[in-house]
Amino acid sequence: MNSSSGPSPAVPAPIEQPGTSTLLTADRSVMTDPGALGRFGGFGGRYVPEALIPACEELEAAYREARADPSFQSELTQTLQVYAGRPTPVTPAARLSQELGINLLLKREDLAHTGSHKINNVIGQALLARRMGKQRLLAETGAGQHGVATATAGALLGLDVTVYMGEVDTQRQQLNVFRMELLGATVVPVTSGSRTLKDACSEALRQWVSQVDEAYYCLGSVMGPHPYPWMVREFQSVIGSEARGQCAGLLRRGVPDVVVACVGGGSNAAGTFAGFVDTSARMVGVEAAGGAAMTDGSPGILHGFYSQVLQDDDGQVREAHSISAGLDYPGVGPEHASLGSSGRVEYTTATDEQVLEAVVLLARSEGILAALESAHALAWIIQAARSGDLAAGSTVLMTLSGRGDKDASQLMGLLA
Amino acid sequence: MTSPVLSAPGAVQQSLLRRRAAGGKSLVPFVTAGITPDWTAYVRACAEHGADAIEIGLPFSDPMLDGPVIQAASGQALARGARIADLLEEIGASGPGAAPGSTGVPLIVMTYSNIVRRHGDEAFCHALAAAGIGGLIVPDTPLDEIEPLLAASRAAGLELILLVAPSTKPHRVSRIAELSSGFVYAVSNMGVTGVRDAVSDTVQRTVDGVRQHTSLPVLVGFGISSPAQAVEVSRHADGVVVASALMRDVLAGASPADLAATVSSFRTALDGTDWSAAR
Ligand SMILES: Cc1ncc(COP(=O)(O)O)c(C=O)c1O
């Protein structure tokens, strides 16, 4: 992968001359429809009890139908525009670019309603749930961002919402518990296992089994049994397709040299990469060093899908620990496992310290308070610019997946 | 090709068929491996007090299909440092009367897909066979993903027991019945394992649906909590799997002798019922 292909200005200009070249690569076979079995390379699939198979099949059929229905698509687009604040802008980070010697563009998912990209997926799934005649949304949440987004969509469409959240997380993220309840959702603390996100996922799946006729499971990332990894990527691909068009207007070469996003389950990254996978752009996914399924994991089956999983040599799943609750998931979406094994996307990590530095730097140089999750992507960019891994003058598009208001009290303690 | 189809019925199926031929109903108790240091004593207690086969749960950190009791039982085993290889060794350890594998009652392992995949489908199945295990249940590997496991279990001579849920569509039921060996496991309700007050009325429909496609024994599990419930579902089925009701007691401190008494009470209730009017 060559990050410095094509002429780059010696002094980075925040905005390049608009151009037409998009540097398409030949390979359009990646990030497409994973078929009836939901396979991405060898990864993905549908590892759920027989009891859930009809629900997964019904969901897949309903989604395929909705996806092909112009009225569903236009309602989705319309709702994202008039309610969720789309399109989100791409902001040239002028002062930070100057400091790093690169040309950094930020895709501003922090400006979407509820403060992160999670709303893109949730609006799509909630509209689908209503179309399927379901009365209730079930969701798992870690930090609470997906839970808040689901509670929001439930309020918008008049659907009941129950959110499963690890007991440890309900204590760490009391503000988001309150927000969900304020929005009319019921938050159920999960007390099994490590009492964090992975246990909340297991519990949501268990509850789905027993309420499968009335309830719709609104999964929060590109994970779970087929069709979730595909469907969630499709709903999030609005990030990548908007950014692709915006880059075409901002960059002389039309596409950035490098595209970067943080990876927890991998939904903002998958949505971003989908817009650039057929270009020559180098693509980088950044995980939390303490929860890096792509870097430290091995192939395994968790929560209904086959992918890279943090586990011991006996097959017991390990817990992820990082500064950002939203990246503390021991697995990663199966499409990332496939993109990583084919080499199309590089996966790397950022440490808690690097993340804190990135948050402060972005706040002071651009006036943007990033979510700790999103700051992982920036932390890598900062290290790579300093080390020369990112050549001087490279154009870099980073998805800023969410805003950091939710992290303010945690930061107060960490930066004191 | 290394996967010969089982020609003769395996030990699990034979044991259940023997019970059926004698006009009785099968009892398959469940024990979480490693739940206590002397967990194999619970297995022996089951073997000696009327079990037709015994299900041994190999613990997994994220048991998606289990309710609070089996979750806690698995968690307790893992907190004790249970390792799969050690548990299998304890099952297979020789010594007259000491090893559950030597009691003559066929053993079935129940575990999750990741445990199998992590050890390798073939290596795992061979390790089970070497430990004297006769059957295998992997509840989160559905029909669509069953192929590798089916080949590996056949190659190792294990009976791979498949599950049917109340929601399973007829075309899948027929395929599951065709591919299952040992017995067909009919899930009593749409839910997870656990102790329940009442048996769901979907049981009969599920069991009858399976019977249309196979002469294999059909056993019902998930939520069978009392001897009376065991009798009730056995009016339709060939017997029951009892898990949470037993592990709840063990978690609360029941001794192997206590468990033996509970298993006996299920056995007595099943044996004391006149089944000639059933089915
Ligand atoms: C702001 C933000 N970014 C990223 C993530 C990680 O999710 P994903 O990897 O699915 O984008 C989260 C999850 O809570 C989040 O809140």
C-alpha cells in the first residue's frame, strides 16, 4: 500500500483543487451482498439456536424487500435529512493539518442527531421494524450511545424500547441511562458474566428468543448473525457515500490517500470504507489497544457470527478493557476479519494515553471535542504523521464517529 | 472421504431405544463439568440412580442459550479454573467405579460452537471419543452451519444430536431429523434453559412434528423442573433432559447424595406412570 502515490503539495493546503479523477481499482467484488449464508470470505454466517433461525430469515427477507423498495429508501433518506441532520459535513482540520504536516479532513458524524453515527443504523432498523409490524425494539448497549440512539428512534416512531446494559456499564454511564429513560426506554441492567457489553449482547439475544414474534432486535454494530453485519454496514454506508462525494469536491485527486476510522464492532468504519473500497485509498481501522480483536484475536464464534475474537487458548472469551466503553467489545464484525485477511484494510491500535493526547489536541486546534472512541482514529493519525508512516502532504479522511460530551466527566477525572 | 455414515446405532441411541422397548421413558440429567471439585461424583450419582444417558455441559464464558442457573453453573466452573482438556481427562480417568466414563451409562457433551471451533472440529470430536463420550450437542450451530461438525463427529464415531425448536419450519424439521443421531432434542419452548413453573403447550406440537420424520427417540428439554412436568411431557416424548433444576440445587450446596435423591424422584415418577395410553 502506498500512501504517497500521486503528486502532493510540499506545503499542505487544507483544501485542494477540485478534480475529477477517482482512481478506481478493478476490484468491485468486496463489500457487496454476502449472499444467503452471510459469508464475508470465510467469516460471518449465522451461529444461532434453531429457535432464532426463522426470525433471522424473516428479517433478511424483510430487509431485502425494503432495500429494493424506493418508498422505503426515500423515507429513510428523508428521515436522515430532516430528523438526523444529514448530510453531515466534511471539515478540513486546518490548524491540526498544519501541525501534523498532512491534509486532514474530518467526516463529522459528531454532528448527527444524538451525537454519533449510531443514529444512521438505528433509523434504518426502526423503520424496518415498523414495516415488519413489530411493536418493540430490543437493543444492547455498552457506553450507552446505541441505547440512546435506539431510545430516540423508538420515541420518533412510537415503538417500545428495552435496552440491555451490563451492570458495570450502567454505573459507569449513569448519564446515558438517564437519557434513555428520559426518552421513554426501559433500561435492564445485566448481571451475568463480566456485566459489560458482551454480556448485554448475550442477554439481548436470549430475550429476543423469547419475544421473537413481537420484538425486533436492533443490533448496534456490524456483528451478530446474518443479515445484521451486512444490513448495518448498508445503513452506515451513508457515511462513506456522502464522504466520497464531498472528497470529490474538495480534493484534487478526488479521493483521499488514506481513509481512517475507529473500530469497536466496526460499524462506522464499515460504513466509511464502503465508500472507498473501490478506490486506491489506503484504508486503516484503529482498535483500542486493550480490545483489539483484529490484532490480538483469533478466529472464533461469538454472538452468532464467526470472526476474530479475543479469547484464551481454551475458547473462553476475554474481556476488552480500554478508556472508551464503546470499543470494549471482544469481537469485531466479520467483514472486517475478511478485509483484514485479504489485506485490503490495515488494522492497528491506539493506546489510552495516545487517545487522551488526541482528544486534547483536536479540542485545542479545531474546537472539536471528539468521543474517546473516535479519538482512537486520530491518535493513530498523529503517530503515523510523526513517524512518517503518513507521508508529508498526504490527504487523510477520518471519520469522527461521535462527540465527546458524554465523556466529559470521565475526562475531568483522567486529565486532572 | 473420511466420514463414514454411522451404520449401527451408537450407545446413546441404543440406551434410549432399550428404555422405549421396555415401555419406559428416558431420563437424561445434566451436570455442568467442573461446577465443584468433586463434580464427577454428581455424574456417577446420576448414573447410579436411573439415568439413561447423562449430558455433561462443558462451560463456556458466553452461554447465549442458557438462563441464569446454567450461566451461574458455567461461571462457577470457569472461576474455579476449569479447562476443557482437564475436564475430559476427569471424565475418562480410569479406575474401577471412579470414572463416570466407566459407569456404562452413555455420556453426551453439550457445549458452544466456539469451544469446538477453538480446539478444531476434528481434534475436539476425537478428544471426546477418547474420553469415552458417546454424543455431542452444540446448540448454537444450526443446520446451515452443521456440515463441518457433522463430518468431524461421524469420523470420530460420535452421535451428533440436533435440536428442533417450536419455531422450526417443517422443511427444516425433516432435514434435522434426517441428520440427527442418538435422538432428536425437542426444545420445550421459545426461550432459554431455566426452571419453569409450567410446561409450554407447544411441546406436543413440536414432538409430533419431529415424529413425522423419524423413528429416533425424541426427548424434550429446557425448563423441565419437576417429576410431574417430566411425566407430563413424556406423554408425548420418549423422555426428558433435566438440567437447571439439578444445577440449581448443586449451586445451593446439594451433595452428590442429595442429587441422587432428586434424580431418583424423576426416575420413580417416570417408572410409576402407566404409558400404555400415551402416544
Ligand atoms: C462515538 C462512537 N464511535 C464508535 C463506536 C464503536 O462502534 P463501531 O465500531 O460499531 O462504529 C461507538 C460505540 O459505542 C461510539 O459511541
